[in-house]
Amino acid sequence: MEPLIPISLFLGAFAMVFGIRYLSNKEKMAMIERGIDPGIGQAQPKPYTSLKFGLLLIGLGLGLLVALVSVRAFLGEDPNEGQATAIYFGCLSIFGGLGLIVSFLIEKKTLSR
């Protein structure tokens, strides 16, 4: 009975991907028949995504570094696992958020020119 689970998951995933592609193709063909350009609804490229991800990763790296230093400084050689985990997640969230805020400010500054 257990080998049926991976097989059914694989078949379900395949059917889902096939169905999405099939329905997308049908929708585009219906738009062409009505004289509508099917490329209108496509997403526009976003020019600042690499800046956003870069600053996010820099912020996460700084957060890990600050968390490591603060765990070693405040908790000593025998850190409590709960406190150390909280410090790591807190620093990652704070510095990752700061990286996204810096990215937003840079985008706002360059777009307003």
C-alpha cells in the first residue's frame, strides 16, 4: 500500500502541470480568436530585483554575524539553545528588513530623479 503514495503524488503533480499548460494554451487561443493580443497581460520586467535581493542577502549575512558575536559575548561558552535561537532569528529578521528598507530608499531616490 505504501508504494502507491509516491506514485500518486507523481501522477497528481504531472496532471496539475499538464492541466495548467492545457488551460493556458486554450485561453491564449480564445484571445487570438477574438482579436485580442495575448501578450498584454504579461508582467513587465522589474529593474531593481537584483538590488533588492542583494541588499537582503547582505542584511541577512550581517544579521548572522551580529547574532554570532552577541551569542558568544552575552551567553558565553554554554549558550542556552532557546536563547541562542531567538537571537539568531531576531537578528536575521531585523537586518533582513533593514536591507529591504535600504533597497526601497535607493529605488525611491533613483525613481524620483
